[in-house]
Amino acid sequence: MTEAAELPPVPEQAHEVFGERYADAVRYAELLAEAGVQRGLIGPREVPRLWERHLLNCAVLAEVVPEGVTVCDVGSGAGLPGIPLALVRDDLKITLLEPLLRRTTFLTEVVELLGLDHVTVMRGRAEEVMGKIHPVHVVTARAVAPLDRLATWGIPLLRPYGEMLALKGDTAEEELKAASTALSKLGAVETSILHVGEGIVDPRSTVVRVEVGESPGGVRFAAKRAKAARTGRTRRRRG
């Protein structure tokens, strides 16, 4: 039996969530079950729960993403949550940020195959692309790192008054409490735990929202961003 054959039946909720992009969502699930497993991007044991635990779980993040904003999906991996979000929200401009070549190769193939013209794939680590990527309104992440460490990577990529939305599990409240001091130093002004996907996923998806003020990342990162921007302008003039 192939990995693709192990895919569960497509749940009825997928029609509601993905709408006109339903067929593309099915194709993405097939790609994850086939090439995703073969290339080591997703474990074979995840195939039977791809829809419930991965695609729908990520797609419902759209409920709390503002309209028409720019998004950077940090540590995108196999495209979760970035690609499901892109399938349900064509009003967003999404960058899938991932450091590993084999993953960015897969992401580029998926984006091209599904015709996601509002999605860009970028290879690199968050700390490396500061100054190379325009600050975004929203940073998303899933299963990347504990919240305090994730914040040091994601928050500096935000524009003033932006927000980081991290999909978390049962440890969300504990992680948020442990990261409170670090978040404050990084310019966070408000935090909250949201539950999305009512009637679509059970249990509902848990999202930690971290909202920032005028200086995302704090003073140190503001200086670093300014230096990177100046360096970039100098290189362009020389080029």
C-alpha cells in the first residue's frame, strides 16, 4: 500500500473551508502524502491525519489574520501553515521562509503547481533575512520552536504594530507565561490565546497572538534592521 492510498477520506469541512480551492487542497494533501513523505518532509504516520491535524488545523488560522496584509511564515517546512492559509486567503501576500534547500524546492514546486501567485518562497533563516525582506504585518509559525525562541526570530520581521500568530498545542498557556519577560524585551505590548476552527476541527486550533508596538524586536533589532537597510541600499547603488 502506498502512502497516498493511506490518505483518509476528504472531510466534509474541507469543502466549506477551501471553497473554490478545494481541488488544490486535495492535490496538496496528495503531494504531502507522496513527495512529502518520500523527501522526509513529513512522517508517514502523519498521512492518515493529514486533513484533520494539518491542513484544516492550519487553514482555520485565516479566521484571525487581518484582510489584505503581508505575511511571513517562519520555518515553513512543508508549507504549514503557509500554504493552507494561502489557499483560503488570496487577499494576502505570503512569504514562505525556510532555511533547508530540500524544503524550499518542494515549496516552490507546490506554489507553481497550485498557481499560488500571491506566495513567494524564500530560503534562509529569519535572523539572516532581516533587512532583505520588507517588514510584514503578520508572522505565522507552527511547530518551529518554543515561544520565547520563536519570538526572537519572528518578532524582528514585523512592521510596527504587527503581530505574530503561533499555532500551539496544549502547552500554549505555559509557553506564554514562560516567555513573558522575553516578549516584553522584544517589544510585545499585548498577548492572548485564541481558539479557532469552531465546528471545523476538534479540538479547535490554539493560537498564541503576540502584538507589538513601535519597535518590533526592541531597540537592538531596530538598529540592526536600519544597518541592514543601509547596507542593502549601498550595494544596490554600487551594483
